[in-house]
Amino acid sequence: MVEFASCVKGIALNLENENVGIAVFGSDTAIKEGDLVKRIGSIMDVPAEKAMLGRVVDVLGVPIDGRGALQR
């Protein structure tokens, strides 16, 4: 996993000598070619719990349905 300066996370899919392909998990409006990213030192980890039933979450498990945070 990687993180851009705008706090948007992503995952590196291909590594080449001069380029890296990244799948972005969020809005890419603040990201531009040449931006630096940092490796966050973890693999993709998405929780799965009863509080998620009936909710709409993004690829990282963050609610996007306007109903607030998950009750844990």
C-alpha cells in the first residue's frame, strides 16, 4: 500500500524502471504525474464485521452511505 501527500491511499500494481502503476482508492483530483508517494508498510486490510451489514463502504471499508461511522 502507498499513500499520496493528499492522504489518498492506493496499491502499486506494476513496478517498472521509470514508472509505477498505482490503483487509487479515492479521489484522484489532487494527484498529478510526478507526485511523490510513500510506502505505508502494510498490506491491504479491510475489516469485515456485523456493523457493516446493510452499509455501503469503499474499497478500504470506510462508510460512503452518509450514515456516519461504523458502530464498533
